[in-house]
Amino acid sequence: MIISQQKPLEDLLSSLKGYNKIFLVGCGECATDCKSGGEPEIAKMQQLLEAAGKVITGSCIPSAPCVAAKLKTELAKNIKALRQSEAALILACGLGVQSFKNNDRLDLAVLPASDTLFGAVMDAQGNFFEKCSMCAECVLDVTAGICPITLCPKSLLNGPCGGVNQGKCEVDNQMDCAWVLIYKELEKNNKLESLKEIRGPKDFKKSARPHKLIMK
């Protein structure tokens, strides 16, 4: 899940300067779950912008705006309102913003309403925790399902640094050291011997951006 957070209203009004007719686009998946781009947020945004003198021409919430086919379906349904608009304000992650830009045929100004924060898992209470850095060379098979790239502030791949103290990270003494967690998990599963295996360096070419995956 991609976590996003709405920008302050003053920042949005600054980016919308010069545009009066605004179309709002939300997200039915990630942004709905983290309360940055679902139905309540679209309604609240309309209220705030209209109070600031903007005209909201319409809105839609594609189930997944980052998927072109789903976005295009919603845009087709709202083509009349879009033709009356000067700008589209996207209440979704950066992927949703760029997907709209790529599929916009009306040459609208396309503006983000949110900042994209991180990829996360959601617990049973609805809280979000960053667990994956999308580094393109997963090591979870070696590290007992615990990602040192993400959970270690230094992204260390060869064990803990010298600053670990009583199992806690020197960067944040309230946080468990990722490598202590990895060690304990491997120990529990009788896999400590795997730490002695010599492994090649991580291939950072795989994490060079931008990525692409061509489906044949």
C-alpha cells in the first residue's frame, strides 16, 4: 500500500493560483485507506476550495487511478466536467498524479493534493508501517522475512553496527535493531548457520531509476 498525506491548504491554494475551475480526482484504494483521497476527503476538499473562491466542476474516485484502464473509465464518464475544467487536483499518491497526466487528453494542469510518504503494511487496528523499500533485489529469504534495508536506518546488509545497545538502535533508542531481530528469528528457526555464508554484494544497478516492466 502506498501511503500519502494531504498537503496543507495554503500550499494547495498556492499551486492552484491562476486556476479557478478545478476537477477533483480521488483514489478508491490506498488513498481511501489512509484517508487522504476517499469520498470524505473529496467532499472536504470541495468545501475548502469553494470557500476559497474556486469552482469545483466535478469529481471522481477511480478504484485505482494508477491503473490506466480504470482511470480512463472514470474520465470518460466525466468528460463534460473535465472539458469545463482548467486543472485537475489529484488526491492520491504520485503514481495517481502521473497516471492522470499520462492519460489526460485535454491538456489540463495536473496538480498533486498529497505528498507520497512510503509503502506500508496495515495492521488490524488500521495503523501503517513502512516495511519495504522496493529495492529491486529482495533479501527477505536470507534475513528471516525482516528487511534490513528498510528497518535499519543505515540499511546495513552485513549485520548490526557498533552502536547497537541492549538490542536497540543508536539512531532511535526506542526502536529494535533490525539485525538483532533478524538474529533472534534465525535462532528461533535453527537457521543461524546461514549467517556464516559469504554472499556477493548487492547489485545496486537493479535499483537504478526509473524502473520498467514490459509485459509481453
